[in-house]
Amino acid sequence: MVDQALPPQREPRAGARRRPSWPRRAGRFVGAALGDWLADGGPSMSAAVAFYAAFSLAPVLVVAIAVASLFVGAEAVQGRLFSGIQAVVGDEGAVVVQAMVASAWKAGGGGWMGGLSLAGTVIGATATFAELNRSLNIVWRAPENPRVIASLLRVRLVSFGMVVGTGFLVVVLLIADAGLAYGGRMLLGAMDLDLALVLGLLEQAVSFAFLCIAFSLLLKLLPDVHVPWGAALVGGIATAALFSLGKQLFARYLAYAGTANAFGAAGSLAVLMMWLFFSAAVFLLGAELAARAGGGRPDARITPGL
């Protein structure tokens, strides 16, 4: 039997570089996006978005509750919303938000005053999204749109659609919660599993999926430039992951740091502003990740965002 000679091993060429490992490439990708976030004035933009969000939070929740109440009871809708808020900002912060919503709900009245109140609620509810549009245009290097009025109307219409969509999202989450609870009892009752643990994990998975969809839609529709769906999905998933992790860390921080007590009577409002700032910062960092995933910056042609 003739021995077959093994092929000679190739020596690495001089100057040849090994491709970095996946974790290293991911770290460089995130680091570059973080550098973009700082260069674009991420902290300042996040503070501006948080400021607008503090004043438009109540109108957004009022519109969302009104839309969701067309399909589900108002008490169930408010319970689902405020339980989520309470899990993040604590009992005192949730009480502040409830008081803001109650005041906005009762404002106005009948006749032309009621009409003015409704118009103010709608405008206030879209203010945060309009500021997000301005910040995202900075991230995506969007050129100035010569059609100022048309651009303003588009942003407000898309923003109002997002607010209405929040109401439908609450309805879907309520239906999903009920379906998971009923289906879990039916399927897991005979499997000797911890029903509460399994249902909790399923609810977390469903909430994460809806966050991914919501953030991806915001990143896709709000900027005044064409954003590829792939880039929007990358940014949406990254934002949802950072948001979910940050929510848990923020709740633990409030439980042990006692930040609310340091601000006295304004402690609850300070906690709410901190959370809004963090949420805006995470979202804009996700936008920078989406911009990187889209090839650095997208083509700078003005489009309706679709």
C-alpha cells in the first residue's frame, strides 16, 4: 500500500491578519455606536426628549386609555398600564403618574372648551414623538426638508398614529395575558411545573417581542430619511434588550439607593425624570446601532419613511 503524502502546510503570509472573533467585532460595533451617540450629543438629546416626555406622558396615556377602553374595560386598561409603571418607578412614582392622568382626563369640559382641551391633549401627546423625530434626524444625518409644513404634518400624523397604536398595544397585551393565564393552566396543570414561574417567563417573552416591534417601528417611521428594515430591526431588538435590562437595574437601584428621599417632596418627580432620561438615552443609542447596521449612515434622500 502506497503512503499518500500529506499536502504541505501553507505558511501564513507576512502581514496577513486573522479575522477578529465575533465577541470582539460585536464589542467594536457597540463601541463605535456609543462613540456616535456621544459625538451627536446623546446626553443633551436624551434630556430634551425626557423633558418633552414628562409633559406629554399624561396626554399619551389619556389617549391610549381612551382607545383601549373601546375594546376592554377602562379599569383593566389602567391597571395594566399603572402596574407596569409601578414596577419601574415604584409606588410613589406611579401615584404621580396616576394624578397626572386624572388631571388631564378631567380637564376641559363641554362645548368649545372641551374641544380646545381635546386639541391640546392631542398636540401634547405628539410632542415627544416630534422631538424624537428631530433627534433621529441628527442620528441619521437627514438633510433639511424644504417642505417644512408637509414634514411637520407627517411627523404629527405618524406621532398620533403611534399614540393610538399604544392603546391597541395595551389591548393586545391584555388579551395575551389572559390567553397565557388560561392556556397555561390548561397545558401546564398536569405537567407538575411551577405555573407562576412558567407564566412569568412567557409574559416576559411576549412583552419583549412587543417592545422589539414598537421600537423597530419608531426607528423606521419617525426619521425623515429612508431607513432599511434590517437596520430598524437591529436597533429595535438592541433597544428592547437594553430597555428590559435597564428596567430591572433601575428598579433595584431605586430600592436600595433611596434617591427619591434625597429630593424631598419632589422625589417622585425626580425619579420619573430619571427614568424618562434613561429610556430616551437607550432609544437613541439603539438608533445609533441601527445607523451603524445600515452601513454607517443611510442614503440621505428625503422619504416618508416607508
